[in-house]
Amino acid sequence: MKKKLNKMIPMFKLNIKKWLPVIEFTVIYVATWLNLHAGLIVGLLFHIPRVLQKDERS
């Protein structure tokens, strides 16, 4: 069981990176649909870590 779990973990990490933009779009869309200002704030909250990561790489 433990060997099976260890093999699945790297695959799971790749799937998270693949699905993150879809999840981000869905969350922002629903927040905007409920309240325009909430959608903008949630969008900023998703955008800030990306900007910080780009600054660290430079």
C-alpha cells in the first residue's frame, strides 16, 4: 500500500499544476457572478503569489 501511494504522489503534484488555472478561473467566475467586488478581490489574491514568485526567480 505504501509503495503504491509513493508512486501516486508525483503524479498528483503534476495534476495540481495542470488544474490550478481551471480552479482559479472557476473561483473567480463564481465570485464575480455573486458580487463584482468580491470577484476582483479574489482575482488579486490569486495574482499576488504569481507576481511574488516571478520576482524571486529574477
